[in-house]
Amino acid sequence: MSSPPPPPAVLVSNGAVSPHAPPSAATFLESTAGAYTTARASPTGGLLWWPRHLLRLADSARRLAESHPHLLGLPGPPPHALSASPIAPLVNRSVRVGVHEMRRLGDRGSEDLAITALVRADGSPEGLEVCVHLGLYVPPVFGVAGARLAVAGGGREAAAAKYAPWARMRKAMEKMRPPGTTELLLTNDGDRLLEGSVTNFFVVCRKEEHLSSEPLSVQAMSNEIEVQTAPLSDGVLPGIMRQIVIEVCHDLGIPVGEVSPSWSKRELWEEAFVTSSLRLIQHVETIQVPSVWEDIDSKTWNDVSWVVKQFQGAGCITTQIQRKISERAIMEEYNIANLCEL
């Protein structure tokens, strides 16, 4: 019996569709330098928070050109500041071509799309090449399956920018991935948890003066709990969903502390969740941390003993935040039809 054909995927470079079968988005990122962003397009025809993605992409390219040019594909800092002005129209053109090609290949517009836009240095007059990878995406159903996290490595270089080589660099942490783990967490000291390898990380933390065995309630939001996530100054990606969560918590009256969650205070953690532009928000089921952090780079997951923190499903605060994010996703969709008029 022949295997079913792979789902449609498209790779576009500077507005031209690649004649070759595209690799997966992850494989493409592993093979190149460049700044990138990954956005989700809904079946209703909306790009989620697309203007924010374009701004983040331009900012990442600028930061890399100034301080880490090799990650953008440059031999050294450019003689002039990288101009962000051509990036948005170049990306939009390639997205427009890519969506048209996906529909030609059989995508009926009934499934979500993952759209990865990458900017890297080249010899063109603009000095930039724009590549866009498009593929189908099946989002997880909120509340059904939670993330299972394990602390596995140190924080990222140039964390303020989102860059393709990280897809290759993070593979060094795979030896510390216990079986069943779905995401790896980063820390520089074994206690303060920064972010996931492809997500931002949050905990819902009881304030110490309100430590209690009673179940958490929505009514306790304003004075008993705080949502914590690492500050940008600690070296984490300024994720788009990270900022959306902060804004949503403000709207809901939920206090937010931009402080790296401390594993030594995990008894105060009532809930945890991770965010990304594809999965949006996903509750955490378990977190595992090595009992001893020293010399962790030379070890594998089987060489260490693990301390485990377990959570009971999607909690009430996480659920409240997820509902508000879903409402905002609908209200703030960028109509993909504006890109598809060929």
C-alpha cells in the first residue's frame, strides 16, 4: 500500500516559489542564518497579530546586524544601519505568493497555516533575502493535553532577537530531554527559570502571605496570586504571545510580576503555562528539574536525578487568560485576503 502524499507546503524566496520540494520549517531553519518569525493563519482567513510579527522581524534583523551579524549571514557589522522599511513589503509579497500557491496545491482554507518568514543577508540591492515557508498546522486543543517540561540548558545568546541558527544550537540540549518531555526549559543557575526552547514560560504563583491549601479561585486573582514570567533583562525572547499575556492579565486585573520564577519557591506555584505564536497558550502538566545543576552540560538525562512538580490540568487562572486571548485573536486578526489579491 502506498503511503499518503505529504501535506502541502511551500517555500518562497523574494516572491518566487521554489521549484524543489520544501523541507519542513524546522529543517529549513536549521540550514540557514537569518532573523525569523512564525505566525499562525486561522481557517477564517486571519493572520494572528501579523503587524506585531512584522515589527518583531524587523527589530530582530536590526539587532542581529548590529551585535551578532554572523547570525544574520553577515561577515561583520554593516557600514550603515539596517533599514527596516523594505522588510514588511518584501515579506507581504512572499506571503501573498505562498498563500496563493498553497491554495493551488489543494489547501481549501479549512485548516490553520504556519507561516515562517525569514530575513537573511544576500547580495541584492536591498541587501536582504526574504524566505517564507508555509505549511498546514493542527493546533492542540486547549485543556486536553498539557506541556511536559524539563530544564535542560542555559539561556540563549542574543535572546532579544529571534534567529534561525537557534534551531540548530538547541539540539545540544536534546541529550537532557527525559522521555515524554514536550518542551525544554532554560536556566543559567538551576533555580531561576527563563523560558522554553521555543516558548515563553509563566507560573501562577500564590503570594507568600496567602499560602493556603484551598483551591485557587478566580475571585482570588487580584490579591492572592501573581502571574510570573522572566523579565527581558534576564535574557529571554520578547515573544509576541508573552506581551499579549501581559496585556490580557492587565485587562483581567491579574497582577503580573516580571521576575524569573524561582524553582526553590515552587510550592507557591498553583498553575503554569507556556506560550508561542502557534500554540498560543498551553497549560503545563509537569516540570522536571535536575536535583544538581553543576556540570549539567556534560551529562545526559539518565545521568541525573530529577525533582518533579505536578499540576492538575488547566487551572482557573490559565483558563481565564486563554479565553481572553481567544477573544483578542478574533478581534485582532489581519485579513489574509488583503495579501491574496493577485
